Amino acid sequence: MAKAKNRHRFPSNDGPPSTTPPTPDASPGVDEPEDRMISKPADDQFGPNSQLESWLKKAEDGSLTLGDSSHLANLLIESKSWPTDKIGVQHLLAEMRAGASAITRMVLLVWAKDAQVHSLAKLADEIIRYEQTVLVSAESLFAVSELSQYLGIVRPFRSNKLNQLAQSHLLTHPDWVLPDGLKDSLDEAEKWTHVGLLLESSSSTERVFWNNRLRNPEMTWNWEDPDARTALRSASNFLPNAPKAVQQLYREAVPESWWDLMEKTCLMQAGSNGNEPASLHLSEKLEKKSSSFKLITIAAMVALVGALGAALTSANFGFQSKTPPPQLSQTTSSNAVAAPVTSSLNPVKPSPSTPPPSPPQSSQLAPWRLREIAGIQQAFPALQRLQRTLHTGTIKEAEPILKGSSSIASLRTPSYKALLRWAMVDPPEDPAVRRAIIRVFTLTPPLSDTLPILEKAASDGEPYSKEMKEMASIVLSARPMPLSTEQVEQLRKIAN
């Protein structure tokens, strides 16, 4: 099979827009010159070039408006030249602060085509750093989702952080009017990030290999050289357990004969173990395994959290166990997962001599709590029944919900995180359920999303503030996850 003549070709801009992002195919380990872009002379000094100068000036003095970006974008689309060599990261951030993203998205496309991974990564870092002032509208999330797509394979952790920020801002701003196509773009970002995380332990050569081929499946590639054979062998190890969307990406890119053989092998293995019918399709088999993996993960996490709470919190927090916490490595074993989750979610009740405070009524909740609840209700109306169970039910009734067994709020989904958030701002009446919620919510990544709520709930005068402070102490003492310097300081402030 002949090699492609042009390894870095991108979809034409003349036809309908493609949902597949172009290929930022430079080696992930090599930094490109900062903010280098394609530059061509302007056709008319009074056309795009002069309009660009005006746009840059407004970006620098903070006076950009949505209309300014739309006007310049239209000129650039109609122009045969790209007079954009002066645009830097700071200008794109200014546009997003103005609630626009037209120029940012056009520049991202240029950077991706030109393999400017350094510029893409730098913009991602600045968005993450200044998220509160940059992500001010749903339009800005469009730029974030496309940036995440471009970085998905070559910078998966940055890409994953961008996805988390986008979902968090959607949750906390239910009043935003979502542009057409934003949801699809966010789904695309999640898909490419997952590919990058699967390839994270692979060599940079292999990541570049798949970055090129998955993004350009229509090209004729050579699948017989050593690099291709190595990459295919590696893919056969993780593809059977990959999400369905990731499988489809590979299926469209690899040789059909190779895919058929891998699928047949998986079906034979599924039939031989006697647990699944041999006729089960690979994508369906994947879906079952993915769901099981999620349940195992949350069971291990909840078991660890409960054990940490039992070992590290004071008697006043309702724990009196002297059993030492398990080692972190044990939580990934089958034995640790098999431990009853109920015991980790059912701490010893407080002593009668120190009765817990009466649960607040909804009408007594602080304004910030009511705003949070209203936003969650509007974004996820189907959560009402589950929230009511957590609010008034026992630990036995709450346990399946916390394990993510409900299809309405399954594990690691935005609705599951929203449900935990709701239970934090409208605390459950049962002390055991409440403490389980505090633990699971605090240790559900990303910590940057959970700490602000924990901090507000730990303020003096807030219901159960002492329990919130104790949870901050647990995280500080046990360090069940990596903590940044800022997070350590924030936790200390909460705990004190």
C-alpha cells in the first residue's frame, strides 16, 4: 500500500464544516516558537489588515465587543489572505472576556494546521488560570471545546481540564443560551481527550502516529511499516475496553481486515468465558465493561473515603473506629472493591450527649444555596426524585444512588456531580447520609470544582459547618489526591 503524499493534509475549508478537528501533529515533546502563525500580505490596506489593527487595539484596551469580532471574522473569511500574524494569546483572551469567540476559533484552526502545539497549550494554560474572567458566556465555551479537541491527543491532561471547566460553567450558569452545535462540540472534545488519555503512556512517536491517522482517516496510509505494526499491536490491548465513540474513531481509520480480525477475536473470547453470548457485538461488550469499571471505581473510592474518615476524624465527627486506613494501592484490588460499601457509608452515630443540629428547612437556606439549587433544578430537572431520597432517606436507601446505579445520575456524568452538589447545598437529614455525601463530593474530581462549595458550607453560621471543616482536615492529612499549593492553603483556611 503506497504511502500518502501529504501526511499533514487538512479538510478543505470550502466544503461543509467537519466535526473532526485538524491535526496538531508536531511531537508533543517539542515546543514550537511562541505565537508563530501563517502570515501573508494583505490584499488591501483598508481591508482586513486595517480592521485587524482596530480589533487589536480594542482587545488591548479592553473595549472589544461581540460585533467587532463578528465584523473582522467576516472580512477574514472573504479575504484570500490571513493578516493575523500579530494576534497573540492575550488578544484571544480579551475576545473571550467580551463574550465572543469568532476570531479565537479561526486562529485556533490556523495554529492547529500549522502544528503550533506550544501556542495551543499556552492558550489552554491561560484559560485555566483565568477561567472566572474568561469563561463569561456560552460562546466562550465553544472556543474551549475546540481547543480541547486540538489538544486531546498531544496534551490530554490540559484537554481534560478544559472539558471539566466547560461542564462546570454550564452547570453553574443554567441561564446561558447555548449556541447551536455546542453540545456536539463538547462531546467531540471528550472523545479526543479520552483517546489522548488512552495513549498517555505511549511513546511520543506513537501518539503522533495516531494523531495523524485518526484525524485523517480518508487518506491512504501504509499499515505495513514497523511503526504501524507497533501502533496496531498497542491499540489491540486497549480498544476492547475503550468507549464506543473512541472505538468508532479507530474503526474508521484502521484497515477493515485488521478491525474485523480484532472484533472476531474479542467475540470468541467473550463466548469462551461463558459469561456473555458469543454473538455480543464489540461495542455492546465495551459498554457493559465500561459500566462495570465505573461501578468498581466508585465502590473503591467510597470504601477508601469511609476508611480515611474513620481513621482520621475526631469522635465529635461521629467516627470511633480505631481500624487503620487501607493502603491506597489496595483500593485497586478486587479484594478491596469487594468490601461492603455499606460499612464505609455507615459511621457510628453521634453520642446522645452531643445531638446534631436540626436540619435546615428549604425556606431557611442561605441565598447562595438557593441560587445553586435553582441552577441545578433548571439544568437537571430529572434529579428531583433522587435528591429527595438523599435528603430524607437512610444510608441504605442512599447507597445505590451514591454508587451511581441510577441511569439518571450514573457515575462520572455531569448529572451525578450535580446531584452531589445539590445534596451539599441542601444537606441530608440523616447524619450518615450527610457525611457520606460530604466525603464523596469532596473527593470527586476535579477538586477545584468541589472546594468552593466546601468553603462556603464551612463558613461560620452555616449548617453542619463543623463537619465541612473536618472533611477539609481529612484531605489535608490523608492527601488522597495530589494537591497544589493553592489548594493546600484553601483547605487550611477551610479547616481553621
